Amino acid sequence: MTLPHTIPTSAAPASTTDAGRRVVSRATPLWQYALAGLAFGFVLMKAEAVSWFRIQEMFRFDSIHMFGLLGTAVATATLSLRLLRARGARSREGEPLALEPKAMGRGIRYAAGGTIFGLGWAFTGACPGPLFALTGAGATVMLVAIAAALAGTFTYGLLRDRLPH
């Protein structure tokens, strides 16, 4: 019997033993997530990624700043993932790092979802990532966008079984 999140007994310190396997607790404390979120928000603020004016410049094609920022993020993620794969890095469950290929089909759901996401981004002037950073920086009007994002997520959860996937 294989238990989820278990590793062989010789690999790591145990918190519990079950049928010759050690179960390792890998729960990350919440303060680490909060610290990572604060650091991410700080970087977004310093890069001006949360600036309504910068976002509007991007949608009007007046400036390359945001495109450069997004392109740098994609390049960094691509390079990081390739480097991790080359070094043989594995997930917490011991599986090799991999991105599963998307089944595009006709792509209608991606086009519709991307359009809805883009419209929300253009109307609010903020991507979901910086909404909390903007609120923390004093743009309390972003609480409306956060509420709308949460309502949309909740609505999707209610309708998910009835939607084509």
C-alpha cells in the first residue's frame, strides 16, 4: 500500500511510521507564505507593475515597460525550469519536474477565458497579482476588484461541473 506523501525509510527523518515507510510532514508555516507575498508585493511596487498608468500605457501600446517586465518574467521562469530539470530537481513528492502539455482542442475556452481576464485587467487597471499590493499601498478602491475576483472564482466553482472542460 502506498500512502500519499511518503518516502522510503532510508531517505528522511520520520514523524510517523506506517508499514515500513516514514511519513514526512512538509507543511510550510503560514509566515513563510506571508513573507514571500510581502517580498513579491515589494518587487511589484518597485517595478511599477502595480501602477495603473503603466498598465494603461501597455494597453495603449505607449510604452514597452510592462511588456519588458512580462517578457523578463517568462524568460526567468523558462530558464529556471530548464536549470532545475538539468540538475535533476524533483518535487516534494519525488517526481521529476515537468509541465504537462495542454490539450488545446479548438481553443475556445482559452480565448474566452483570456478575453474575460484581459477585460477585467483593462477595466480595473490591475492584474490579480498586484491587487493586494495596491490595496496595501493605499489604493483601497482595489477592494472592489478583489471582491469581484473572489465572486468570479466562487461562481466558477458553482458552475464548474456544468461548463465544458
